[in-house]
Amino acid sequence: MTSTTTPWPHPSEAVRELLRKGAELAQTLPSEWVERLNQALFSSPEDARLLEDPVILAACRRANRAELLHWANANLQRPGEPVQPYVSADMVDTARELARRGLSELLMNVARSTQNTAWELWMKMAFKMTRDPVVLEEFLDVSSRSIAEFIDGNMRLVTQIIREEKSVQACDDHVDKRSLVNRLLDGREVDTEQFGRRLGYSVSQKHFAYLVWSETPDADIRNLEDMARALARLTGSTSPLIVSAGPATLWVWCSAAKPLDVNKLRDVSNQYPEHRASAGSLAAGPNGFRKSHLEALATQRLMGRLAGAPAVATIDQVRMMSLITQDARASKEFVVSTLGRLATQSWVLQQSLHAFLAHGCNITQTAEVLGTHRNTLLRRLERAQDLLPVPFADYRIQIAVALELVIWNTPFDRDGETKGRGQVTQPQI
């Protein structure tokens, strides 16, 4: 940590002007800077595993950008002067959540990785702005101290937040839902009847487990709970077990009075466009309670990794995708060899052929699902098949799998509109 007893330097006017220019650039959030700062979140395998949680990942990315903008704005207004610490609401929530998980050190790792990356980007910019060795040396000295003390100040605030959260946990004698549920998820023996009474939910029945979360800031927990209940109703459950698992994440279990109609998941997704959900498979008893939840977690991780994953998905939908995306190079080669020119054509053509295959090559049903006129669909299907390098009739299964890969890897907005719609795109597998 930088010493606070050393007098703060008073930079020359030339350095102040360079700081002001650099701050102006930083305020624009150059795409290269954002990408590098995002990559800094994965500095170690341990960090990367935790940050597969898309809610925490999104919060850390927002916090990175917020801190960069705060530091840049301070130097734009008062170049070269000390920058007051700033901890965003995202970072406060994340610090508390990681404290509850016993993973507080992650934030320190992320802070140092972010500091190192920011310093590398800032140095590169400095060498582009001036070649005067005297001015450059002073500029780098002032910048280094400013960045280091800003990060140190932020970490002191975060450390205090973590201490307060741990203190609250230590003094909290009551056992909440999450603590009870964690005992079962950790594989510890529990009295299932007593467990059920305390939670108001029987673990001896057949269950579906869901994760419901939001990657947007200031998510309304009540809307997340409404989505959880809507998902539970799909299997006839009126009293799901809903457990708060973070700032914008719910763990959900519900009874299975009837089979889950996967087609209705899309309707729930459309009702709650800002939220996402993953589902495990049907399972019974305490072991099934745990198994379905772990499957929902695995589904969530894959959804966070693939840019085009649907807003709501089940373990059955991602099992194949998980297998075929383990080798990125082989996946890409498979797509190119199977789809040929169709792999880089418009989303409309890809989606039309995918929907046609998904609905048993039934033109009428596909047109209804897509909301497209039958003749328009026929023209699109003909165009899509003309682009294929393999005979459609002989390679339907391979083509369907390749299209699934492309769709799950094509970024789309949360309103469901593909960013690359109508444009030539290359799947990022």
C-alpha cells in the first residue's frame, strides 16, 4: 500500500494538461480498455470459476467501468490531485455476497489485477501523448501514485464493508432459509421432516430446481420472485421454495404435479424480459433436491459463457451444447464444414432453417411459430439450403446441431433481438 505520509506531488502545468487529455480519453471508455479490464477479472483459475456466476461477473464489470469513470472525471476536473475513494453500489453488494460465501479475498485479487491492467493501458497512452523524457517521467510518477492510492482507498472501504458483513453474520443467531438449504446442498445429514416444517417445503417429493437472476443493476427482487412463481406454476406448484442467494439471484424449488412444458418457458421469458432463469431436471427426494439445483447451476454457467444463450434454459437444452463446445476449434470446424456459407449469413436465414428442423420439417407449424407467411418461409428455406455444402436431406441432424451452435454463440439483446440480425456474422465459438 502506498504511504500516506509522503507529501502529495504538485505536477507541472505540462503534466496537468497531459492528465486532463488522458482523462478525456478514458471517459469515452475505449472498447480496448473495457475489454482488457473485463479480462482482468479472470487473472487466476480460482477467480474465473467464481466469475462464471453471471450476476457477480456483470456486477464486477459495471464496477470496473464505474471506478474508471470516477477516476477519469476527478482528473479531468482536478488533474494530478488525490482522487477520493469510490465504491459503487454493485461493489458493495458483491463484497457482502462474497463475504457470505467466505470468498472475500477474490475482490482483493480482482482489484490488483484491475490496477495492473489500468496501469498498462495508461502507460501505453502516455507514450503516445509525449516523447519528452522529463515530462513523461513526471507524468508516470504522478499517475502511478494516483492510481495506486485510489485503488488502495477503495479496498479500505471494501474491507470495512466485509468486516461489517462478517460481524452481522457472527451476531445473527437465527437460522435463515439459505443456511438451512446450504446444509442439505453440502451433503450433510438433515432431518427431512423437520427441515420441511421449518421451510414450509417437503424435500421428499419430486422437484424441479431453478435459478432466477438478473444481470441488470438495481433489479427488483419482487419481479424476480414473480418470475420464480410463474416458473413454478408450469409444473402445477403454487408454493415454491424461494431462497435469496445474492443481490439479484434466487434459488427456487417447486413440486412437480405435472411435467414441465418446455415450450411454455418462452412465454415466461417474454413476461420478464430483463431476467434470466435456468432449470435442472426432475428429481426426487433430498438427493434430487441437490441434484436438480446443481444442474440449474451448471446450466447458468453455460448460459453465462455463450453469448446467444436464451434467457431461460433447461439442463436438457444445454447438455449437448456443453459437450460440443468443450473443444472450440473442433466446434468451429464442424460449423464451417456443415453450414458452409450459411454460417456467415443473416440470422433470419439461420433461424428459419433451425426452426424448420426443430418442428419436424413442418412448413405450416414453422410459419406459425415464426409468425412468417408460408411463401416467405419457403423462399428463405430454399435460399438457406442453397448455401449449404452438404445435401440437406442426408445431413439434417448435423445441420440442426451446427445451427444450434451458431444461435447459442450469436450475441443478442435482452429483448430477444439478435445484434447481428440482417448482417453477415461469424459465429464466435
